[in-house]
Amino acid sequence: MQTISIRTGHPYEVLVGRSILPECGAAVAKVVAPCAAAIVTDDTVDALYGASIEASLRRAGFSVSRIVFPHGEASKNLQTLAQVLESLAQAGLTRSDLIVALGGGVVGDLAGFAAAVYLRGIRFVQIPTTLLAMIDSSVGGKTAVDLEAGKNLAGAFWQPELVLCDTALLSTLPLNYRLDGLGEMIKYGMGFDASLLSMLRSGEWERDPEALVARCVAIKEAVVSADERDNAVRQKLNLGHTAAHAIERCSGFSITHGRAVATGTALVTRACVRRGELPAEALALLEETLDRCGLEKRCHFSAAALAQAAMHDKKRRGNRITLILPDAVGSCRLSPIAVEELESFFADGL
């Protein structure tokens, strides 16, 4: 098992290992004294792991309740958040108690936001069950729900007490969920670690998922510890995301986040090559990696549709928006542009 220390204002550890879920209660009890714990999860994950996680927590001395909501992005909203908060109150949780977020990114974001606002903040633990959640959303303290106007527009920074990543869960992960995680892994490689991109191109993911998950978490830790509140360098983690969020929105969210990030990263890389800001070899390496992982490298929506969808991006400041663009394989930069230039930029990437 690998341990990555997250050095934020509220420090904590991410444990990455195989088959660590059955003993999650003991791991949680090392950082949070046994108390009342509410497992917040969705109906799909609850059917798979809810009972076993509850049993493990009970063995460690926690009194446990479960709060379950329907799976999917459609539940990541203020209505579901309100239902979770009411359930926490009905369960009698106090400021000394604990939320356990069990699931993928939707669960982690929603449960984390509930922890941030319930009683003005209580402790929570992340147990991510998807590759995307393990390497991205469970680490760094960003929590949010969606509004009708766009994704993640209501949220808070709230760091967990502990993150437990069991890579044994990845062997049975459905294909779409695996692709979502690989899309974010490729973003890490293109933006921060050229050797990681090469490892993904050579198929290292299949041979040693634990090592690659830990590597991605370590990359995110370095960025988050330098800029916890997302004011500068942490924004680089959004490489490809302005295009990705637009792709998600244009698809009616039928294209899931990590797959959209992969396509969005290819789009902005292609635009940079066509504008003479990046050598063609960088795009070739990225596209080979996308092909190796089974991810889409071309966006099929128009530049006009993407630009209109991107107007709802939370990174917009007045009439400007900050794009994150690669300046080499393994490196990226912040690039503010006027919103009226977005359509032209997107067109260069199609």
C-alpha cells in the first residue's frame, strides 16, 4: 500500500492499495475516534459495497446509518443536497460526527458539500469507487453540486480527513467508468508528467494500476499544496476542461466527464499545434495514447455550439476566460482570452 500525504491547511493522507476496503473501518478509526457515521452513497454503489462498509465501520466502533440517493449526474443538484442534509439531521449527527462518502465523483462532490455546510462543517472521509474519483475528485477538497446553468456552480472547499483508494475495485469497473479515469490520467500526463503519458501509451495501466493511481495523486498533491484555493497554479489541473465541459453540455451529458476531458485535451492541443504554439509531435503522442486507451480524439460538435456552452464555465471572469493550454508534453500554462475569441480557438482544434 502507498501513502501520499496531502499538505493543505487541513492535512490528511491518501491510502492507495489493493483489497483495503474490508478493513476501512480500522483505517478510519486511526484518524477519527469512533462516533456516529453516515455513509452517503448512491443506489448502485450501495448495492455493491454499502453493507460491507457499514459492517467494517461497526466493527471499528462506529454507529452507522446509510443515506442513499439515485445514481448519476442528474442527482448532483440542490434538491438531492437538501434531502441529504435533512437525512443527516434526522439521524442526529452532531459536529463531532462523520460523513463517509462512498462512491464516484458525484457522490464525493455531493457528500463533501453536505459535510461543508451541515452544522457549518463536519468531518468526512472519501472512499472513491471509480478510477476518476480516486485520481481526481476525491483529493483536494473541491466539493460542489450542479445548477441548471452549469456544472459545479455551487460548492465549497472542504478537505476530508482521509481518502481510501482500493484498486481492487478497478478490475470490475465498467468500461465507461474506466475510460473516464483514463481520460483524466492522460490529462495529468499531457499537462504535468511526460513519462506518465508514455506509460499510458505503452499499456502500463493494465500492468500496475496502483502505481499509476498513486502517481496521479502525487501530481495533484504537489499542485494543491501550492495553491489550495485555486487562485493560480491549481487552475492548470483544468487542462482541456473548458472544452470538456462544453462537450458535456452539448451532448446533454451523455458524454461523461473523463471522456470529455480526453477529447477536450486533444482539441486544445490540436489548436495550439495549428496556431504554431506547439510541435506536431506533441499532438501525435497524445493521439497515440488516446487510441491506445480507447478514447475519442475528435469532437463532433461545432465551434459555435462549444463556444456558446463554454459561456457557463465557472472560470469565466466578465468577458474573459482562462484556458489551460499545453506548451510541451508534460507542461501547461494559463492563457486568458476574450470570450468572443473562443469560437475561433475551438474551430482551430476541430
